[in-house]
Amino acid sequence: MALPCAGLPRWLNKDICKMAVSMTELVEAASVIPVLTVGEVSQAAPLAKALKAGGLRVVEMTWRTEAALEVMQAMKSAEPDLIVGMGTIRTPDQARASMDAGADFLVSPGLTPSLSSFLPSCGVPVLPGVATAGEAMSAVEAGFEVLKFFPAEQAGGRSYLKSLYGPLPDIRFCPTGSISAEMATDYLALPNVVCVGGSWIATKAMVEEGDWATIEANARLAAAMG
């Protein structure tokens, strides 16, 4: 169902444009967020059920396949209690389409001027991608509450995030990018990290093979880290 406030600033009508989930609720519900690439709608329901059975509450679908929007909708239908967001958002048009499809939150790999203008008042929580101190400061100045540190390992990893805490102690991050199960706990131990994104929970190969048992086991491990 299309959101009535998609594309409109929340302050135009606070009743109509009330978020389905707030950033605070999103962060509190998340631990390790599975970052998903799914190409077939038929895979959505069993995937959602496996992740939910494993104890996860927040998942990120990536806009990397033609079926991404339909998959997201099918996951939400299969497990209505899941908080399902759309990632790899690169344009305001993609953001609008994702919200119209029912995305609970949005994630971008970076922050362009058009996204910086549109996303802060789009009506759902947004995690914009940043990789440097300057980008983080600009994102917070634009009105974003929690930032995606991406690509985490390639951009400096845990040591870089730890070094940012001194000068930027108020900025909170969700690192994503080449983070393994073994690394996730160490990331979550950092004072400026509120959640972590990880593709290891349900890799593209696992999804294509229908390995729901392994995905559920990985989800259970990830949920225990929160």
C-alpha cells in the first residue's frame, strides 16, 4: 500500500506522515542487520520466515535486482512483524518507489546533494552512507541521526571508527561492508556503533540454494549478538 506521505516533508501533516517505525525503534530492534540480495519473488517468504525464526527483527533488502521491490513486499506480507528496509538507494526516485512499496526505512551507499536534500524529510528513517569524518559531519548537519559506515572494512574498519569517537562522540554508526560473523561482535562493542550490517547471514548463494536452515542458524547467531 502506498504511503500517503511518500515524498512529502513530515511536518506538512504529522498525523498522516507519522513513521511506521522511528529511528530509535529501528536501532533498538536491530543488532546485526542482514543485507540481502534476492532475485526471485518466490524466495521471499521462506527467507523472511527463516530470518524471523532465527530471532531477527530488522532486515535490509538491496536494490540490486529487478525484483527487489516485489521481494521486499513479499517478505513483509510473509512476516508482517519484520521491519524491512530498502538499501542501495541512489536517487530520490528510488526512495519514493521504495516508500510507495512499503519500505520501513531506507539505506544509501553514499550521500549526493539530491539525496541530502530529499531524504531527511522523506517520512521514514534513513541511514545514509559515509566513509570519512567530513562526510559524517555533513550528514549530521543535514539532519541524519544514524549513519551507515560503508564500505566498513575497506574504509578503515574498527580502528577507524574507534578513532572517530574522540572528535565525534555524538555520531552513531551502522558499519556495513565485508563484515564477517567473527568481526560483528567487535564492531558492536564500539561506543559509537549501534548496529551492524552483514551479508553473511543470508548470502546470495544461500538464498539461491534455498538453504533456509543455515540462514536461520546464522540469524540466531546474529540475534544473540544484540
